Amino acid sequence: MKPIRTDKKRSLLFRFVTSYSSILLFVLVLGLFFMISLTNTYRSSTYRQNTTLFENCIKDFDTSLRLFSTLTTQIGSNETIKALSYLTEEEKTYNFYALGKESMEYLSNLMSMQGMLPIDSFYVYLPETEYFLSPAQFASKEMFYFQRTALADELAIKRDTLIASYDNVMSLLPFTEYSVNSATVYLYKIPLAATFSQSYHPGIACFELNADALQQNFDDVLTSTSSYLYIADNFGTHLASMGNTATFSTIIESLLPLADNSTSEFRHEEFKQGGKKYTITKSTSGFNGWDYYLIQPSAYLLNDLSAYRTTYVIAITAVLIISFLMIFSLSRANTKPYEQMHSRLESSHKENIILQEKNESLQGVLAKQRPLVYSAYVARIMKGAVSSDNDIREINDFLKIEGLGRLNYQVLLVSLRLEQLDDLNHYQLQEYESLLYRCFYQYFGSQILIYHPDVNKFALLLSSETKTEDPACIASIRQTFTELHNYLLEEHSLWTFAGLGDSNTMLPYFWKSYQQALEASALIKDDHFFQSYHDLSRSSETYYYPYEMASQLTTFIQAANTIQINEIFKLITRENVTYRSISETNLQWLLSDLRTTLIKIRQNLSERPEGLAEDFDKRLTKETTLEGMQQLALQLSSCYKSGNTGNQMISSIQNYISKNYHDPDLSLKKISEVFSISESYFSYLFKAETGRNFSEYLEELRMQQAIYLLKETDTPLSELYSHLGYSNPNSFRRAFKKVYGSSPKAFRHTGETSE
């Protein structure tokens, strides 16, 4: 074979390089096209997300206004307050003040709702008698104002006219100059009537809104120091302003036509002020027709766009380099095919080795996760989070529960006194936990399931051929636990006590036995150490509705689990009506607690079917039977879509973390208590959904906020840690340096990290 001449080699290589370079040019043009296209898509997506967040803030504020209406409706529907409000000045008798006292007590019962609303106080003005009624006071106009604040005559006349007028109801009215303190306050009034169709209103419910609390409702969109919110009613009258009022308050009237003339779906336009670009976004409330105008720096909304473009520049550069290398490699490959084949075989062999190592690593991870999955499944059984046949089949395949539907299962809750564990460190607690697990398996058999909800509590799921109500079965379990109790007391100086729930054969209802075991355990006193729920002596002086049951009812409604909702009301009815025969007064207190639970659930419902609030609130205030409350719970559950999954819960938890990251007590335990799930299950679910541990996620969020505070604010370094949820400045400095490689002080000085 003749050797190829050098000039022909170069010509051939040049032709290959030229042909492949044309491909490279096409890749570059395509990359630039996608960069421009995706940049515009990102801009639209950012505006859409910001508008959605803005509209959610408005919906939250509308929820508060709806609650004002609900609270006013409840007050106006009260017969005592009705009788009091229709009395004239001439009809005052001893009964007048008795009615006032009874009305104060009724308003006191409604004060639980005040903590959920952005108000400093609320009271009712009765024009017939010129008296004021509040949870803490029933007094004439002169006495009511005397105890609040003294005003000049002219200012007092304005205040009296403002409160007594029916022309300015359902609006935000400036009330700062009449308020007790110097904080900015708005007055929101609603006519006191059972329905708004009445032509005569016997009084006015007044709510004083704190501007700071009101602004917290819009903190998600007022995060920039240059942001500004302007609120106007449906007649264009200015109601309230928040944010950087110094920059925009004098020019807002000229900017509003920009939003009004916009034809965009999300109603946002840009304008310039002082050399900077701003975006104005308009949204109208579906509740009262108020217009909300939000002004934000465009640079703040699109602060990630520069990084977005940088990413694409880096990507195109990388493609360019890779393409040149590929051109050179392919050109040479035409002359060295055997070398290329050998290289590919060697590369394939290395990839096989890497895949094998990853497979072995994955098997190890699955083995480590098994105890976590076990704890999560047992927690679901005890909490009643099992309803469908698929759930039962999945859990039983993993836990291997024998005799479902045939054997009787009951929960034995074993507890230790907390003072026995106070002085133990983490490793000693683990040793005691291992000891107790060994003893449980030794005395009750290896087939039991163990749920560890707290450091001093262990719930054992036992099985037997007979029901727990059988005296012989109770005696057998009592005897076994007595032996265990004596052994732990004599050998390890541990005092244990236990409560035993009733039995059930169906896995979805094992939670009832757990609740009963909790109830029985809570009633153990003195030197007793065992109590069966079946043998409890129930008093008609108290009603049965523990905190845990309210939490479970919330979970069942949000999961749209109608079977478990009916089951929990069946248990409530049996305990309070059949077993205890509680009095009418206690029944009303029970209904009040159930009503509070349903109100909280309704408030957490993000999207409500049209008409739900009005219909639901009317029935809720008038319902006086457990059966009616059950139907309301079923109605509320129908508003939740079936199949709520873990990612929805994690989304709610992430939203909670973003609003409470500055709380130094924020932890796995606190979130587990708030959302009524076990720590182990929450940790497993959070890692599965986000790919990160809770602690890693929280630290990342705090560090992102730290960068923002250091760049955009003048917050002193000595106070910065308290804004981010750290207990002391040293902890914050160590965490910041660990993540960014430099101290907060150095970053504020240079504006750059070491990474």
C-alpha cells in the first residue's frame, strides 16, 4: 500500500474540519435561538409566578375579611345581643345590664378567632343606647372612650361620626389618630344584622386592624425594600398603602392608568422612576371588588435572569469547546479506526464497573432505609392514615401482619415517667430504647409491631384470638405486662405504666385502639401501672374530644376519607352519648370544639367551590347536633380532591418553613407536631420528595436569606443571626463560613464569597 502524501493528508483533514465546522455553526445559531426563546419564557414565567403569589396574598386577606363577616353574623344571630341592641335609652332596666354581661361572655367565647385575624381589638357599637360592647367591657360611649384615650372635642366628634355612620361600612378607614397607641390602625365596620338584606341594622361591629399585621399578610410580595402596595376600593378611593411609600406615594395616581389600560392576562406593565425600572401589577379581589396595585423593582423580579443568561453562555461555550474537540477527534478517527474501537471498548468497560458500583451502593441505601419505612408504616396505622385496599396491601406486604380480618388486634401503650430520663444523654437514651425493644419482643412475642411516638412512649400492636373485652384476655395482657413492669423496676429501676385499648380486626381502624390506649394511660394515677380502656369509669361531667382526635379529624377531612370521618364521629357519639350521657351544657361545649376544628380546616382550604363559605357558615352557626356536625365534616371533605399525596403535604410544609425559618425552635419535632405526623415519617417523606434532609434544606434557605440581607439591607451584623433563626451569632458565622468559605463581615465588605 502506498503511503498517503502529506499534502493530501492535510487536504483531507481540512475537508473534514470544514464539514464539521458547518455543524458547529448550526449548533451555535440553534443555541442562541434557544437562549433568546427561553429567556423570554423565563420572563413570562416569573411575572406569572409573582402574580400568582400576589393573588394568593389577596385571597388570604379576603379570607380575613370573610371571617369578619362570619364573626359579625354569629354576633348578630345571638338572641341575647339581639335583645340588647333593640333596647332604647328609655328601656334601660336591671335586665339591660344583665343582658350586657351575658353578651360579654358570649363575645369572650369568640376571642379564640381573634388570634387568627390581623386585628388589635373588636367591639360592637349599639346606636339605640350609645353603648359599646366588647369581650372585656360593656360601657356607655363616654366611659368606653375615657378608658381608651382622651381626644380633643373636634377630633372626638369626627371619631363618633366615623363609627356611627352606615355609609362607610365594609371599607378600610384611617383610624390612627383615634387609636390608643401611635401605631397605624385601620377601622373595618360591618352592620350588625343576621343578614345583609335587612333594612334596619341594630348595631355596628368594629374591627381595628393593625397596619403591621396587615402588611405581614403581603410580606411574600413586599420582600424588596423598594416594593409598594396601593389598595383602592371599587370606586377608586384610596384605602391603604404599604411598603416604600416615600418613593411612590406622590406619583401613584399617575401610574394607575398604566395598569388599568393593560390588556395582559396578568395585568403588569413597566415604567421608569428615578432611572430605575419598576413593574406595576394590578389584581382585583373576587370578594369585594377592591383593586390592588403592586409596584416592584423589575431588577428584583428578574434577579435570576442574569444568572440564567450566564448559564446559557457557559453552556454554549462548553458546546463550542466540545464541538471543536469532537471535530478533531472525528477527523483523526477516520485514519485510526482501530484505536477508536479500542478506546470505546475500554470506555464501555469502565462504565460497566461504575454501574455495578452504583447498583451495590443503591442496595446498601435500601437496606438502611428499611427501619425508616417500617416506622413510617406503623405510624400510618396508628394515626389512621390507611384507607384504600392498595394501602392495606402495600403495608401488609412490607410488615407481614398475620391474621388480618381473623385475629383481634389491640394497642398497649407503654410509658415511662419523664423524670427518669431527664439526666440521660443521647447514647444512654438509645441504650434504654434498645433494652425496651428487647423486653417487648421477649414478653409479647416477635410478631408485635412497635410505634415509638415520643421519647417515653411505646405503642405495641398485639394480637389475640379473643376480643379485648373478654376478661380473660385483659387478665392475660395485664399479667404479662406486670411481669415486664416488675423486671424493669427490679433490674433497671424503670417505672413503667400502660393503657390498653379495645380490639379490632380491620387494619384501617387500629387507630381507635391507639386513641383508647392513650386515654386509658392518661388516667393512671398514684402507684397503679395498668388500665384497660374497657374498664374505665366514665364521668358525665366531662365530654370526650381529646386534642389527638381533633388532629385526626383534620387529617381525615383533608384526605377526603369519608369512611374514617364517619368512624370518628361514631366513636365520639358512643363515648359522649352512650357511655357518658353528658349534659346539654357539655354537649354544647363539645359542639363548640368541633365547630372550631371545622373552621380551621375551612380556612386551610385554598380553593373553595362557589357558595361554600356562605352555606357552610350558616349551617355551622346554627347546627346543634352531632349528626349535623358529621354532615358538615363530610361536606367539607368533598371540597378536597381525592388522592392527596405526600408531595402536597411537603408543599404545605415547605410553605410553612419559608414563613417560619427565622424561628430558632423550628425543628423536625415542631413541624411533626404542627402537621400531626411522626418525625421519622416526615424525615423520610421530605427526603423522598425534595432529595435533601430537612436540616440541609433549612440551612440552605437561611443562607439564601442571609445573602439577601447582607446585600440589600443595612441590618447590623450583631443582629443578623436573630433574623435568620440562629440562637447566637457564633452559630450563624460558623454556618455561613462553612457554606460560602468567608465570614459575613468579609462578604458585606467585598460582595463576593470564596466559592
